[in-house]
Amino acid sequence: MIDQDVRDRLLAEPELLLEDRDMMAALIAANERAMGSNIVDLRGIAMERLESRLDRLEDTHRSVIAAAYENLAGTNQVHRAILQMLDPLAFEDFLKCMATDVAQTLRVDCVRLVLESVQNEEKPVALQKLGDVLYVAGPGFVGDYLSSGRNVPLRPVVLRQVSPEGEGLYGDRAGWIRSEALMKLDFGTGRLPGMLVFGAEDPHQFKPTHGTDLLAFFAGVFERTMRRWLS
């Protein structure tokens, strides 16, 4: 017999049993055993299916919430990086900020700004003091690098693992950078295109299956900021 105190409490608050999934499952199992093996309990089968659906819905709910929090965190990261990028008042400080504060906020290991130039020098003397962030290349480099030399339409943002072609772009970091985010930059009519590059040592940080909306937004702000510097 059930202890009288327990029995009295259950009679006074029967919802306690209804809210306890494990207890309800045990009661249903006991009821099925009492009916015998030659009786099919359609209600029990329906409840099992409903429980299974509920579990799947809860898993989906948790996944959606986790994705929403991740997207919110990514949006906040990009917003902080943009504010940091807009602070410097000199171009040299702007590039240093990209390599330090912005890189740390976005959690990338390397930042490169690729500018195409018709000059024969790899980097004009006037630009050498700007450090390793700036990479000067010949006309057509951006398109070739984004497409990996293939005749395909150029996407504004490309996420992929680093190919051997990227060793020259990363200089001393070559071999360490394993994945990259490439953002094509349009500096306006009459100017050669550019490219903003984020490199990561983690080979899975930038993958083609990842979303690119936030990076496209960041590249848009960066592009407009560069137009002011170039003017």
C-alpha cells in the first residue's frame, strides 16, 4: 500500500503526477503489463509517438535558439569591429587598427588589404612604412585569386581553405594560415579593384557552407571607408 502521507498529497495535488514525465511513463508501462501481451494499447502507442515528436520539437527549438544567439553574437562582433575601424584619423593608424584591434575582435589571425597597382615594384617605397597589412599586386590579381584561376563568376565574398597560391599573400604567416575569407572591394569608377582578406589558423573557421551576410556588410563599410582615404 502507498504511504498514507504520499497518498494524501497525490490526491490533493494530482497534477504532480501529470507533470512528471518519468512517473507517467512508468504508470503507462505498468498499465500495459497489467493488460497482458495479447492486447494492443492504441492509446499507449499514440502517446509514444507524441512523446517522440515532442522530443524532436524540443531539439529543434534548442537548435534554433542556439543559432539565434550565435547570429546575435556575430552581429555584435562585426558592429564592434566597425566602430574600431572608424576611429583612426590617419591611414597608417587605420591599417594598424585592422591588424590589431579589428583582428582581435573578429578573432582572425591575419588581415591583408590587397591593392592592385600598375607599377612594376612589388610595393612602392611610399607604402612600405604601412607594414604587412597592405599587399600590392599587379592588375588582375584580385579576380584570379578569388576564382582560383578558373573562368567562373566572381562572388563578393568567398570562404575557403587556403591554397598554395596564398603563400605569397601571407608572407611569414604562410603555412600557418589554413582558411580565409576573401571580400572583393570596389573603389569606384577609374580605380582598380581591391580585396580584404581575413586569414585563420583554424582550417574550419571559414568554410563555403557558412553564411556571408555579416562579412558582406563589413566589406561594404570598409569599401566606403577606403574610398575616402583614396580620395
